[in-house]
Amino acid sequence: MNTFLKMALLFGFSLHAVAHEAALEKVSVAKDVPSIERGAETLMGACHSCHSMKYIKYRDLIKFGMDKKKVNEWSGGQSLDLPLLAQMSENDAVLAFGKAPPDLSVMTKARDGGPRYVYSYLIGYYQTKDGLPGNHIYPETKMPDPLGIIGVTDEKQLSEIHGKARDIVSFLAWAADPREEERLRLGYYVLAYLFVLTVLLYFVKNQIWARLDRIS
């Protein structure tokens, strides 16, 4: 196969992929504790049975400001120093879905589109002609509709489901980088320190050169 034909086939495959690529919905990621806590609560009820978050510990949730009583309930009485592991074992998940569900700890950073991808995925479920659940964003998904959006036409119910999806995405965005606020605060302190140091060095430099001028 010559080079031109290879390039033509590659270009054709690319067009085919773009033509079937679903557009991602816009979503505003919340940073406040109540929204992220709501997202954690929804995720623990809808996703935690199958999905783990091995890089996040229950104690991290409390440290962030979430209600300790709720976190203790989510942990099921386990040590708060344990990560958020799925309730279903990996072997059982493989038997049920054909493959192990992915860890959600850094999901918003692992997918192109970040939070928009996850949000669009959560609200992207529909019922196929065969009566089975499908997903516009990831057609190969084996996961059932977690928020129950299939078949919902009532605007109020849809708004509530979209709100839950936004809260989940906000929680996952926080979980992907739980030290973000701390790093930002540290960055401001470093910049302030460098600014003060620069001003001091400037005055020191002027004093030194003033003395050299007098000597010369």
C-alpha cells in the first residue's frame, strides 16, 4: 500500500470518528464545600458500589470540611485512613460488566474535556431501539444509567438530575486535585515573599552603589 493511500485511509477514519463524536456539554464546576459534599453524597449512593477512589481517604473528606457524621456513615465504620474502595470486588465487577470499572480518583483529568466529559457522560444516557441503555459520549459503556435520566421528560426532574451531575463532577474535580487551594495559597505567599525580597534587594543595591560613588 503506497503512502498516499495510507494517508487517505487515515484521513477517512479521522472524519468518521469526528462525525460520530458527541459534543460535550458545558458545566460550571463548584468550589464550595456544600456543593462538593452533595456530589460526594450522590456519588456514594450511585457509583461507590462499583467504583473506587483509591487516592482519596475518608479523612481527606473531613479535612476538607465535610460533615464527619456523614463521612463515618459512608465508611461503614471502617478506619477513616482507608481509601474509598468500591463495595463490589473487582472479580465480581468483571463477571457483571465484562471488565473492572475504572477508578474515579483522577477521572476529570484522565479524559479529554475534563469535567465537561464526565458531566456529558452522566447526562448522556438514552434508551436504544433494543430497549437497552446507551450513552452518547461513550457508546461502549457497560454501566447502567446511574442518575436515572433515561425516559425522564419532566423539566423539573431533568433539572434536578443535571444538578446532581454537576455536584458529582464538582466532587470529582476536587478529588483529582484536593490540594489545589492549598497550592494556590502557597503560591500567593511565595509571590508576596519574592516581591518583598526584590524591594529590599533594590534598596540594598542603591545603598551599596551610593557608597561606591562617594568613594570614587
